[in-house]
Amino acid sequence: MGAASWPNLASDTAFEHVEISGRSLRFPAPAPPVLSFLQRVRELADASEASAESVRALVFGPENPILARHPTLPGAYPDASSVREPAYWVCVDLVLRAEAREAGASLENAGAPFTTTMAEAARKLNRVQSAVANAVSNRTLHSWVRQGRQYLLPAEVAAYSVPRRGRAPKNTRA
């Protein structure tokens, strides 16, 4: 896959991974157990005989050190702190890559539905472009990077509900 720069913990302090969508994740090298787990997931995802389901089972299974544990029930699950971890999104991306490989999808075909530019999305949502970029960064809108530009799904932009900020408007009924 060649999508990640896997650090040598003795010398590297940064970890970089380019997602299937073209989005680049750069973050401090994870702790050794997390790095070891990421390497296991990557090796499984790279194995041509491995199914997407086996990659998904590893990523969302009890061996994943990023996921939360219930105090009395077995297994693991993603919680709010898990999804804030960049390593979580590396795992999700490796699952997506395995699913795309299994489906025989090319990167060009997978990104084809993403046709709305950031500027178009901002106009449609009546927001500044940085607000749209923030929604993409927060993963409330999905994007695909082609030739250095981000594109969004038109249907997702149309259905996106812009969060209100500030005080609610006063009741103007008399």
C-alpha cells in the first residue's frame, strides 16, 4: 500500500499516513503498543489473501489498544477519545483500503462521486470556505483529494445541517 511512513521509534518522532481519499495525517509517533498494532493491521491489509472482514475484525476487535473497554463486558468499542486519536483513523483507512481491494475498486472510481469543490460547498451552505474546511477536518463532511484540491459529495453537502453558533434568536412573537 505504501500509504504510511512507519517510524523507527528510536529516531523518528512523526508518523505520516495518506488516506485512501488523499487526506494526509501527520502526528507524533504513537506509543509502541499502538505502533505495533498499526503494523499488524497494515500487514494484514496488505496481504492479498486477507479478507476485508478479517481486517475489520482486527481493527474493531479487543486487541486494538486505541479502543475503549467496557468494565464488565468483553470486547472493545470506539468511544469519543478513540475517534480523536489519529491512529484510529489510520486503522479505519486500512479497513477502507481492504474493502476497496476486495471490491476491485480503483482509486479513480472510488473518488468519482466527489465532485463539489470547497468553494461551491461554501456557496451552497451560505458559509465561508474555512467553515467547510473545518467540517471536513472534523470529519462531519467527507472529502476526496485530487490534484491537491478537495472535493465533496454533492448529496452530502445538500443534506449537511450547518451547526448554529452563538445565542438562539429571540422569540419575536408579540
